[in-house]
Amino acid sequence: MKHLIVASHAHFSQGLLESLELVFGAREGVTVLTAFVDGHDDIAYEVEQALAGIPAEDEVIVCTDVLGGSVNNEFLKRLASRPGLHVVTNMNLPLLLQLSFAEDADLAESIRSIVSSPEVRPVYCNDTFAAADEDDEF
């Protein structure tokens, strides 16, 4: 089974999960980790707890908020000891939408494809809008 852990500083991850559930309803195998709020100050313990309930043979995609942040770093420490753990950072809602439907056959390859797709990357709309205006004929 594939699991998804959405992890961030404060309530960002909870908000993303609520948005994901608004679109697709509650999904099995999705966990949220909100670090440094509501008494969740021991990030090593929180990460251990999030992973403890998942069988070692299952695939786990962890999405974190910021590369190099304490949440991301704590999951990265477990890459060597946890086969099937995939850590993706700089998460956003389009990324979570696509990852939640990623195929299990070659999950690593699916993740690589998703993170490189333009649909999940930030877009500076001013430039896109300006380019569209230049192409439009009135």
C-alpha cells in the first residue's frame, strides 16, 4: 500500500490536506504532521510516530514544506534506514493532487515525472499574462 505524509511547520500541511479532501474526499493512507504547534515540538518524535504506524514494506511519500527545514531534514535522516521512503519538498496543492494518484508500479519514477511537470511548479502570472497580451490581436 502507498501512504502519503503531509508534513510542515505549523498548520500549512493541515490546510493542504483539507483542500485535498475538499476536492477528492478523505483518502486512506494520508497522514498530516503539524510541527511546532499544539505541543508537537519534538520533531524527531513526531516523525518517528508518523512512520511507526506504517508497515516497513509499504511505500511512503513524504511531502514537506521547505528544503533544509527541520521537518524536511528529520525525514531525510530516515532515507537510509527506511526502504520505500520517498521525500519530496516545497509542496503545494497541485503536487499533492498528483502524488495522491501516483502509480505504485515504479513509484520513484512517477514521483520524478510529477515533480518535473509544469503543472506543479510555481508560475509568475504577470509574465504569463503579459505574454498572452502580446500574442492577442484586438
